[in-house]
Amino acid sequence: MPKPSKRDQLVGAAKELLWEVGFEAMSPRSIQERSAARPGSLYHHFPSKLAIAQEALQEASQEEILRLNDIFAADIPPLDALRHYLLLKRNAFQGCRLGRLVHEASIEQEALRLPVMAYFEAVRAHISRSLDQAKSEGTLNADLDPKTLAVSLTALIQGGYVLARTFQDEALMQQAAEGALALITEASRTR
């Protein structure tokens, strides 16, 4: 495998730092130090901190969307895929790789918001599609709206991160996931 280019190393460092400290606390110097780049190297490849953050977030978003595609693969029964997604082992204290950035004022910048939106749209679409499929198979209550439930489930997982980080208690992330799973279990009891 070829050694990553300096540009790739800079983007990789930015991806790590965005997850660890966020956009506002990430500095060009910290990106350079993390990537072992020489001073000025960052600005050789990117015109600004925002530009490297945008590319890093686009890559991170695509990586997470590919992971979602694997979880919600077509050959997995829809409710099983959804259960798997809900019960994934997550780094509760570090927060969602993309979602944690929405708490920063900088998320108002389209360059940062669009990759995060793309990820959340993929989450909602996969969940909604799974619920739609389960509904058409008769394994989900016919009265439920999959799109509304998909928003609720997404919010529960993101809220689990917030509570776990706030209280420094990983069990709250697990409880949020189990609560989301309980909603699915109840919704799969057809009436």
C-alpha cells in the first residue's frame, strides 16, 4: 500500500481533530503537528482552515455513509439491520463523529453543515427504508409513519451521545439505544 500523500495526511489529521476537539478548537498548527507536516504545508494544499475542514468532513461523511450501507445491506432483514444499527458499540464520550459539530456556532457555515446533513440524511433514509420494508412485509404496525419514526430514532441516538457526554456515563448511551430498540419492538407488534 503506498504511503499517503502529505495532503492526505493533513486531511486525516483534520478528521481526527474535528472529532476530538471540533472545528472551533482545531488550529492549523494542531493539524500540522498531528500530520507531521512542515509549517506552511497546510496552506500549500488548502487556502484556509475552513477548506481543509470541509474536505475532512466530506470524507468522514462518506466513510460513515459507506458504513451505514454495509449495516443496512439489502440481504439483511430490515428490522435486524435496524437493531444492529441501534445496538452498535459507540464511543459515547467522544460523541458522534459528525453530529458533535452541530453544537458549534460554526455549523452555520454551509461548508461544514452540508457534509453533516448528508450523513444525517443517509441515517434517516436507511432507517425509513428499513421501516417501510418491514411495514410492507407486515412486520411493522401499518399505522406507523416510517419517516417520523426514523427522525425519532435518529434523535434518540444523538441524544444518547449528549447525555453520556454530559453526565460522563456511557450507560446513558446504551439506554438511549435500548429505548430506541424498545420503540421498534413495540412498533413491530402488528395490530
